[in-house]
Amino acid sequence: MPESTRSSTGTDPHIYVTVLAGGVGSRFWPASTPSRPKQLLPLASDEPLIVDTVNRALGLVPEERIRILASDRLTELISEVLPSLGREAFMVEPQARGTAPVLAWAAWEIAKIDPAAVIVSLHADHIIKPTAACLQLLQDAADLAQETGRLFTVSVPPSRPETGYGYIEPGEPLDAPAGVQAFEVGAFHEKPDIETAHRYVDQGHYWNSGIFVWTASSFLNEVRAVAPEIGDLLPLIDDESAEAFFAQVPNVSVDVAVLERSARVASVTATFDWDDVGSWDGLTRSREADANGNVVVGSGHVVDGENNVIYAEGGTVVTFGVDDLVVVQCGDITLVSSTERAPDLKQLLEQLPSSVREPTTPGGNA
């Protein structure tokens, strides 16, 4: 896009940012619960993840071009930590139907405001550093989306054979600005087992970050073309209501409904560090560790121990002579786990009585 069409701050006046802010994040129990999900926890900084995400978005667009997609209950919780955002910044999902319907709804509404809109879709609970590199790549991706009409993902060069992420198999390279690597997506691959993850890394596959960039019109056209079970229902939003649309659409992710079916998907490679931080042991990547590899959030002390993760709210946790543990103190519940089993907390919750799954006194931010 010619520089003259951008605002005085250097940003594209047609860019909008949507933030997917649903989900609970049960792998961060007991701090993360339905009454305070993962995106409201200070896992990357002293601020909740959703605040970090919105602050990042504000480097790309003004406040009036941010849309947070969440349920009514989560909207109330997010408003408490982002009081400066007006109610118009929130698109309240009538019911949870997956990312495909809600992103189609967002594109439909944004296109009515600006038919030339470009949408950058972020998740509320990702950790990204440095911000400047991320914003530059998103701007470059927005330019490519406008020029080509393709749907762009952001792919991340893997640093390890991760089983918790989906993977992108690269296809043919595409022309892109200097410093930007872009390619057609050859295939998407679901979360693999560890052996397959090793093979994907060896074969040059990328992590699928779940960050997307597309023009509203191109995305809606692809939804109509490859996901008619959603696209055919879009007129209901205007003819009846968003509630009528959500009542009839299937519950499906945008990856499955649109991206895996489309021949117009491309990717730009991340020039920044990205982490989904899927479980407590991931704090060793997002938070600064001491000389012995211990990460402490809140009031905690590790004596004669290595590679421990301590997260304390409202009290103090002290460990002595132990290694490779995750200790989480939140309200009236204390969790102790090996770091190896920390990603398996969903299995633990399935075996706990409902009276234990949510702390009665969850406390505030650490």
C-alpha cells in the first residue's frame, strides 16, 4: 500500500484488530478457572495477558478499531482489567460456536464499517517479544493481504519438537517486502505425537501461531466458497440477528472450516519470539529465571532447588531441596506437580470433585 494512504502514525487506516478472548485455560488450574480464565493471569508480565495483547494492538491501530470477541461473562471480567475500553470495543458472542463463526461475524460487521478493511486476528493469551518486530510483520502481512487477496497466517520457526501446537507445511515461496519470508501453505497438520513432531521439525515445518491477517472481503468470500454451512447463514445477521446466526451455525474452528479447505492461504514467517504458554512449565520460557532455573511469580522462595516454577497468590510458597516441581498456591488450593506432568492438568481435573476444581477464594493478581 502506498505510504500516503497511511495515517500520521504510520499505520494503515483500514486495519482492524480482532482479539479472540474466549476459553478457560484449564492447564493453568487452580489460578485459571471459569471465573478467571488464563487470559486474565499475569503470565508474561505483571499485567494480565489480555492487557499485554491489547497494548500490543494499540501499537498498530487506535482503540476504536479494536474488537474483543468474547462471551458476555468474559466481557465483564475483561472490562475490569481494561476499563479504558468502551463497550463498543467488545463483540459479545451470543453462544460459543468456535472461531470460524465468530471471525466470520466480526468480518461481516467490520466490512459494513469499512469495505476495504484488513483484519489482524490475535489471541488474548499469546506471549510475543519484541513488540516492534511483531507490529512490523503484521503491517507487512496486511499489505500483502491487500495486494494478493490471500488469507495469511503467521508461521513460527520451531525451537523444539512441540506436541501442543499445530504445524504448517510450507509450499511455494511468494514475493514479499525485504526482510519478510512469505509462502503458500502446502498443508496444515494437527497437533502431533512427539515422534511426528521431531519429523516435522526435521522437514522444515513451522508452528501455526493462530495469528491471521486478511481483508474482510477476501475472508468472507472464502467462507462463502469453502464453508457454505457458515457463509450461507451470514445474511441472518442483518435479516434477523447475530443470535439467529449463532443458533444455526456449526461449532467449528476457522482452521478446519476455512483454512484447510481453501487454496488461497499463505503465510508470513514470524520475525519475533512467540509462545502459546500452554501449561505452567511454559513459564520457564516467558518469565526470567534465577541462576538455578527457578521461576517465581508472587511471594515465593526456592532454597537448594533447580528448575522449579512457583506461582503464589495471597500467601508465600517456600521449597527446600526439591527440583523440577510446579507449585501453585491460589486461594485455598495448592497444587504440587512435577514439571513433566504439568501439561496433563486436564486429566487431573477430570478426577477431581467439582467442589475442588474452582478455589473458593481465588485472590487477586500475583
